[in-house]
Amino acid sequence: MQILAGVFAGAGGGVAGYFAGGSDVSVNISGIDRIAFPADTKTTLSATLSSVTFAGVGFANSGVAGYVAGGQDDSGGTSKIDKLAFPAETRTTLAATLTAATSFGAGFANSAVAGYYGGGFGMGSSIDKITFPADTKSTIAANLTSATQFFAGMANSGVAGYFGGGGGPVDRIDKLTFPADSKTTLSAVLSTARNQLGAMANSGVAGYFGGGTDSGGNISGIDKITFSADTKTTLSATLTAAIFDLAGMSDTGVAGYFGGGSTGSFVSRIDKITFPADTKSTLSATLSTARRRAMGFADCGVF
């Protein structure tokens, strides 16, 4: 989850992060787990997604609502967009839909302005934009460098969003600069070409791409993109295990979280990266079921 660069309701004022849907060992999931900041306690909402959904995209308009777009349900790919209004945590489904039924895409939000869904099976290299607060959908002129699936997104809200990895796999990071929504590709790349990774951001400071799968197998490493210069480093801290199909969200100014995923077996674990030291711990709280391909977003408060 991202908020406007330089304006951190987060820095101690975040409300909660959410892991919605996913797929566990037997069924796809419609439930939404809530991680309350700063205690990192987990509850499960009474509200659910409109259908069991995995491999969609989560993003948030902080202080207002979180969104889950696209993904797959028991009928296949979907174009629907569910909205979870804060603070009541009531769920509605938008009249607007994505351009096509799509899954395994990536996205992020320019909080207070718009959310973005890019790529996936069904949309190729296209990027849809959901403009807040009217929740209208348009398709921007800029495209991803190539049709991409199995990648991840995060944003420096008010400045730019980033799409990393994916495909067959690739180490590429595409950057979408706000408000013009123009696309460039960073000279910095991920430490290895990878797909099925997760991402989150400490808006105004840095974004993180964690886990995934490369040519050598599953990955526990976390790459960091420092926003001031778009340079890449790799953290000394790693995820608890080499893992793919994980979800990310963050309490900007405080910590980022990677939840669920698969090591070959599905997990319910939530790893926490505390800012600014980028140290890793593992929450005592876990997801309500072990799952992969959940959708993450967070409410960092009104700003």
C-alpha cells in the first residue's frame, strides 16, 4: 500500500493491512484477513469478496477504500473490481470493470488519485486506470514493455508506480510516472530474472520485490528500489523461506509485510520488514488458512 510521497499518515498512524482471497490446498477463497497496525493482530472480516478469487490485484486509496481487481474465480478469469470501504469494511462491487477478464497481472495505487491494473492473461501489455473517487475505468495510452504475467507492482505514491519481473522470467522493471502516466524502463534490474514474486513499498523512500522463482528455483531474497535515484540493492535480510506466489502490503513509514505463498507447500506465514533498518521478523499471527496468490492492500490512514 502506498500514500503520497513525503506525507506519511503511516509513520505510526496506519490502521490495518488486508490479505484477500487466494487459493488454499483444496479451494479458492473469498475471505479477507485483517492485520491491525501496530499490534499485528489478525482477525477475519465478516465481509468477503463477491466470489472466491485468486491471482487478482490489490491496491488502496488510503483512508478511503481498498480494491481487488481481476483474478480467477471458479468460473475462470474475471473483470470485476470489488471495493472495501474504510473504516466500516463493507464490500461493494464496482459498476466499472477491467477491459477484459484477466488474472496474474500486477498493480498499485497513486493514493487519492487512481489505482492501476497492468497485464495478465487477458490484457497483454495494457494498463487500466481506476480513477478515485468516482471509480471510473479508462485504459491509458502507455503500455508495458511487453505482454507480461506473473509479475508484481508497487508505488511511490504521488510520483510513480513500478512493475517488476514476470514473464518467462524477466528482470525488467517498468516505471509509470504520475500524473502523465508515461512509461519508461529502469536501467536497474532485479538481481535475477524472476516471476511469481511479491511487492510492497515504503512510499517516499523505497519499494521492495520479494521472493519468486528464477531459473535456479524459488527465491528468499528481497530487492530494494530506492526511489530518489531508482537504484537497486539486495537486502541482507531474507524471507523465512524461498517462496513464490506471495502477496505484499505495507504500513508506510513503519513496515512492509509479505503473506502466504508456496514453498512447494502452501504457507500461512506473514514476514515483516521493519523500516528503515530493513530487518525481518515473522508475525505470531498467521493467515486464517495457508494460501497462495492472495491480494494485499493497506489502510495507512487519512492524509
